[in-house]
Amino acid sequence: MSDEGTPTTATRPVTRSEGDGVRREASARGSRTGGSLQTDGRPAKVSIDDRLEQARAGLDRVTAEEAYAAARAGDALLVDTRYAALRDRDGLIPGALVVERNELEWRLDPQGSHRAAEATGHDLRVVVVCNEGYASSLAAESLRGLGLHRATDLIGGFQAWKAARLPVTEPEVRPRTAN
């Protein structure tokens, strides 16, 4: 119980509101902005650097070599969210599923009506790959919010993969996409 007598959970206070049953209010770790509520009820302002740090705190991020080994062993699905111009310029990770960032949650939600065939369950280990390892951290955290509790990202993104001299398919090869 809070000081005001409101029941609480470990992470979020629970309040009752007319007509909508139980409503959970955002907390510092639970809101999409990563911040607490201001006194007027709006989300607190947070910098993108702070937001990124918060997202990464909940991830078990992997190196390029670890991602490669996990994918080869069938223990992880690599998901390339880089936009087409970067894929065309730099190439593809062989076997990675290409999903545009704006479709990621729709395609990987195992309960979603638009899910990819690879979205087999909430235990799926997904390694999100962006170009440099920034957007992928936020994307992996978003997937965790959908219940994909093993979602993570590649430290350094595709550029780290390439620097580690791991396999890259030349750009003219069509990617495997989520249909």
C-alpha cells in the first residue's frame, strides 16, 4: 500500500477509475518514455540518451560473434531492421529475417494477426540488428514489451558484424522478408 492507501505493485501503483476497471499508471521504468509522470499527468521529459540507457539496462546484448554462433546453432533469429538503402549499399546477413522497423512489432508478435512465420512463440530468442546498434536497442525493448522476453540486440549493429568479418551476402541478392 502507498502512503495514500492506494494498492501498489512492485513497479506500478494500481488505481481504480470509473468505467475502465483497473488502470495502471506509468512508473519510471514502466512508461514508454522511460520517465515518471509530471504533476499534470503528462510523461516526464527524458533525453534519447537516457532512454537508450534505460532500454539497454534490461537487455542481454550480444556481440557479433555471439549472434553468429547463436544463429548458426538455431538458437536465435537474427532480424535485420536496417532500411533498404543501407541493405542495398552494404549487403545482408545471410539467413537474417529482414523486417522494416515500422513493421517489427506487427511481424514478431506471436499473437499478432500479421506475424511472420518465424514468430513462433514468446520464448523465441530474437537478436535485432540495425546499422550501428542504437535503434536496435529500442526495438528489442519494444519486443520485450510484447512478451518476447529473450529479445535483445547486436552491440554495434551491422557495422560490428562487418568489422568482425562475419558472412555478408552481396547486395544484389534478394533478402528473406517477413510475408
